[in-house]
Amino acid sequence: MIPQETTFTIGQFAAIHGIHKKTLMWYDQVGLLSPAFVGENGYRYYSYRQSARLETILMLRALEVSIPEIKTFLSHRSAGELRRLLTEKIAGVEGQIRRLEEIRHALVRQQASLARLETLPLTQISLVRRETCYLATVPLPGDTPTDREIAAVIDQAKAHQLGHLHEGVYGAMLPVEHLRQGRFTDYTHLFLEVPAPTRRTGLHRRPKGRYLLAYYQGPWQGLPAKYEAILAYARDHELTLTGFAYEKGVNELVIQQDEDYITQIEIPVQDPCSDGSSPRSHRTT
């Protein structure tokens, strides 16, 4: 056993503990661990008794405990204080893990979205089934969205704890009645999908059922021609459109020009067994 009065130069002490001597100099500078004494020659010397303190510091640094937190612990060192510090750090790490899981899920979703983009049936119109979902909506007083309306959608995202817009599904709503009248640019609402609403009051309910699904690639000005094709398809197949057309962009993150923009359009199709009433106003109370 090494006698307690045994001392080491800064280089020897650093080598024993597997660190660089500059680390010891920094610990001295920030007040974590000072030399046992400084010789007349200006050399720093450490005692064997300081090894336990240094190993404690190294252990806490490896656990990403901050310098101020380590200083506080060393000033009130006890089992209870260490337990409190470790409990706090565990909670922080669990929070980081949750955030990393969220990032992973977002990466997987984006990767899956890119894979779907490569196989989108851009020229087809098809009939699909959709489940009920809830939308936060913002009325549009004019023909096109303005900065004020977009800001209102962002406020809705914050209100429903959806984070940034790129983390959600958002778009515009066009009444089927307007389509029949040829008012293909007369949108009435912007919408933001609320995946799992804690409250449904005031949200628009997009009904469960059959939908016509179509895609349009190109600038916004070409959408009316796509709607003409959708209306023709519905007539040819004796389908009754109802409610709203729900538009959303599906490739905004990966395009550089409007000609590449892809718009997804979904329009409810009236069930042949229904009483013919329109589901246009689906707002919960």
C-alpha cells in the first residue's frame, strides 16, 4: 500500500489516472481539484489521498454531470447527495432517450414518405377508405392564404402541442359545392390535422368512409384542370362527391421549383346507403 504522504508530479498523477495533465490544470482552474502543494520550482504536486476525489470527479464527468453540479456535490458529499444527483441525471437521460426516440420515429416517417413519393400514381384517380380524423381549421376570407392565415395555422399547431408545421399534416379545404360551380380556387379553410386530440370541441371532423384520391404535379395554377378530371371521373363512375376536397402538399421538403410540387387531393364519396345528407359541416361541440 502506498503511504498517504506519497506525492506525485502532475504528469505522474495524470498518468496514474489515465488523463492528460492539462485536465488536472483545468480542474485546478475551475476549483474542482487543486494540487496538494506547489514546489519552489513551480511544479505542481498531488498526494495519493487526492486520488479518490479525482476518481469521483472523473466518474461524474463520464456521466455528463456539469462542473457546477460536481462542485456542489463535493461541497456536500454524502450518500444522500449522490443519490439525489444520480436520480436527477437519470430523469434527464430518460428525457433525452424519449427525444431521441421521437427523432428516430420522425426519421423513419420521412424515409417512408420518400419511398412512397417514388411510387405515387400521379395520373390515376382511385377510390380509397379513410378513418375519421380531426382537423383544426382557420377560415380563409380571400382567394389565397395570406401571412396572417398561415400564422393562425402555426398558432393552432402550438395550441394542440404539435410543434412545428413540418411535423404535422396541413393543407387547404375546398367545398365540393364550389367544385360543381367551377370555383376551383375559392378555398374556405386551411387545416391542420390533430392526430390524437385531448379535446374535440371546435375541431372539424373529417368523416370516415370512401374518398376519391388523386394527385397533381405542377404549379398551383394547373389544379383546376385536375378538378375537372376528378368531376368527370365521378360522373363516369356514378359517384356523388360531398363535403370538402382536402388538399395537401406531399413533397415540399424535396423540391426546388413549383413544377415539381405534388398536391394530394381527397374528396369524400357519398355512401350509396346514406340518406343523401351532406357531411359538409362536421364540427364537434
